[in-house]
Amino acid sequence: MTYTYTTQGTCSRTIEIEIENDTICDVRFIGGCHGNLQGIGALVRGMKASDVISRLEGIRCATKPTSCPDQLARALKAILAEENK
């Protein structure tokens, strides 16, 4: 299933996440630092959402309270919460 998450506090505007059985199939960031965000998408592809959350949650960008990786972790937490309703 594909989800779209609207980010907050980052240069990227949205994250499109394709996930199946708690495994990330694809991640696309809209906006932000294109090369770095493509790299994050490639690195998390094939990983369990819970593993990505534990690795990326809480990462900050300079003085901002969040970052694109942290926003991905927040998106995945929201997706897992929605799927477990």
C-alpha cells in the first residue's frame, strides 16, 4: 500500500512510502536535498519499518527539532498505528 505523509519543519514537503507487510518497498521524498534523500530511500528499501524507526527517530537537522530522516520515522509510526487499528 502507498501512503503520503506531509512533513513538518523540513525542506522536503511530503514523503511517499510504499509498504507491504511491515517491509518498506519504496520511499520518495518530494522537495529537500534530492541526492541525500534518494540515498535514504535506497538505504531503507527492504527494511522493516520498525528497524527504520529505531535508527532514524530523533535525528535533528542543525538547530531544527526534526529532520527528513526523523520525519520518515514519524511517518512510519503513523502508518503502523493506522494499520494496527
